[in-house]
Amino acid sequence: MDSVSQFVLGASLTAVVLGERTPARRSLLWGGIVATLPDLDVLIDHGDAIANMTRHRAESHALLYLTALAPLLAFGIARLHGERAHFGRWCCAVWAALVTHPLLDAMTIYGTQLLLPFTDHPFAVGSLFVVDPCYTLPLLVGGLWLWLGHGSRRGRRANTVGIVLSTLYAGWSMVAQGLVERFVRAALPVPVAEVQCIVVTPAPLQTVLWRVLVVTETDAHEGFRSLCDGAAPIVWTRLPRGREWFEALGGSPSFVRLRWFSGDCLKVERAENVLQAIDLRMGQEPCYAFRFDVAQLAADGGLVPVARPQRIGTSVPVGEGLAWLWARLFDPTVPTPR
């Protein structure tokens, strides 16, 4: 999730755990700072864009490592403020702020390696978009109420209500995702035996309109389903995956790693003499968050893997995207921008 959501979640939880033992503003501020720490791994350059993508949310987001870090941070904070008597509470508060960060991240489709060093599997529920004001606003309002109220009883109550509402919203997102997936499985664009995976993720900023991918060996089929669509069928767009390039790129460690991280939810496109690998999970056709140059076509027709793949960003203009999103929420006949 975005940094604001992580900050306010950590701040709110820390204030609840510490209660009136510690000034509310101190609890909120330290909780937000601690909850932001795991994302500092973005400052580390692992050598190329694909490595940076797949190593983000790795060791810094592993529950075991964060649990080991919690008492060290708690001891330093408690000592700084002369609250050694409350070390146990600080330890619980810091732990809660740290471990809820990767757990919330795992609700998105990106992939979070929660269980390192036991497994590097990138967990991805995919029921929340990376920025969702419906999740963040209750936490933000509750935390601000507590901050401005200097720890008043009403402020603490508002902070707790904010946590409850945001948690219920996260739970709702999984329910909505399940409803959409059930509809999709009953209306697949290809025979079920050909399906390799189904990806159901919310369109930006909400959990009413969902983007659906049905991936087969050779193609991906993209569609959108709103909870307001009723019985209207999904309009599918076939996206060739460029499977003819996959075997030739098998010698590229970066491409192999990208296939693993995305669950093989990839396609490869040729742009002039460059092959681009695209993570189909994030974005929508033809604009994707993660597009990388992975190889060049040599004069003899062979492929030369790119030593340091670079990320090639593409995006829909914000105004156009929001206008389409709002219209599509309520009208299944609105065409998808291409």
C-alpha cells in the first residue's frame, strides 16, 4: 500500500497499544515512523530494474526479521523518552506497527515475501489497490482526531473506530473479490482446461469495479466487472502473450526471475529491435506499471539479453482515467480506453 496508509495504520495501532501510558502525539508519531521503515528498502539499488522490483518487499517485509527487530527499536524509543517501565508495551506497539506493514502490502497484487527465510514465495491477495482512500480515510480521520484532541477520550475512541472501519473495509474487499471471481469462473472466455490462472484485482481507488485476467499458455484475456453490472456479460479482450519469445529468453536470469515473481502472468512484446517483458497484473492494456526491456534482436535474428534491464513506464492520463473509471462503475457498455 501507499506510504500514507502505512503511516496512519502504524500510528493508529501504536496509540491503541500504548493507551494513556504515553502521550498520544508521541505514540502516533513513533508508530507512523516505525511503520514506514520497511519501505526504505526502495533506496537500495540491486543492480537493475527487475532486481529492484523483485527484491522490494523481501527481507525488509519478512515477518520473522521484523519480529526480531521490534524489541531493539522499542528499547531505543523507550530509553529515549525515559519510559523503560513501559518497554513491554512499546515492544508490542512497535511489533504491531512493523508486521502490519507487510500484511497490508500482501493485500495488494504486487507480491510480498512474508515468510523469508523459509520461503521466498511472493504472497499477493490482490483485493486492495495500492492506493484506496476508502481504506485510508478512516485511519487518517481517527488519527487526526486523536492528535488534535491531545489524547482525549473521544479522540481515542475515534482512533479505534478508524481502525475497525478500515479493517472491515479490507475484509469487504476480499468478499467482493470472491464474488467477482465466482462470476468469472462461470463465464470463462476459454475452456477451463486451458486456464493457467485467474487474476482478479480492483481498478484504482475503490472495490466496486474489478479488472479480470484469464491467462492461458498463449494468451491473456482482459475484462472488467463492476458489482453494479448485474447480469451483463464481461467483454473480453484477447492479449497475445508472445509465447514464441519465452523459450528464447530462458537464458536471461532477469526474465526467469520476473516470470517467478509475477506467477508467469507476463507477456512479451517486440518494440522495433527490443523485446519488452510486461507484468500483466498491474495496469491495464496498453498501460502497465512494470514494463522492462529484456533483450535486443541481433542482426542474425538471435537475441542478446540486456545486461541491466530498465523500466519503461506507461500510464493513462489521470483525468481521462478517472473519467472512465467513474463512468464504468455504473455502465457496463462504457468502452475501455486503448
